[in-house]
Amino acid sequence: MAVFYSRLLGLEEAFATPDRGVIALAGAGPMLTLMRVQEHVRPSWPDGPQRQQLHLDIAVDELEPAGHPFCLTAVRPD
């Protein structure tokens, strides 16, 4: 997941624990930290017993939102 979000958001790895159970990504804006969960149950989004576990809005220039468990938006703060 860290590689995916690093590429998507243009961030670089700022910190990682030796076992890579915690990885922090940083860039010009907010930092994103990802943590491994030992008993993780993969969500069956959008329906199913294990629902969405994260909501993340990402501002982009071009939209290709089909099938993504996060929101892509062209709306940016002023």
C-alpha cells in the first residue's frame, strides 16, 4: 500500500520501522502514515460484512473514478 500511495500522491518514504509495520510518507503537504494490522480483514466494498475501512479524497486533474475505494475530485481548496 505504501508504494501505491507514494506513487499516487507523489510522496517519499520519510520513516519506516525495521519490520516495515509502520511506514510514513511525506512531501510538500500532509504526511500519510500506514500501519500493518495483524488481524486485518479485507473489506468487501461496497457491500458485504466488512465495510469500507478508510475514506480518502484525492484532488486530481483528470478523473477516472470507476472502481476505486476512494474519491477522486477536481475540487481543490482556494
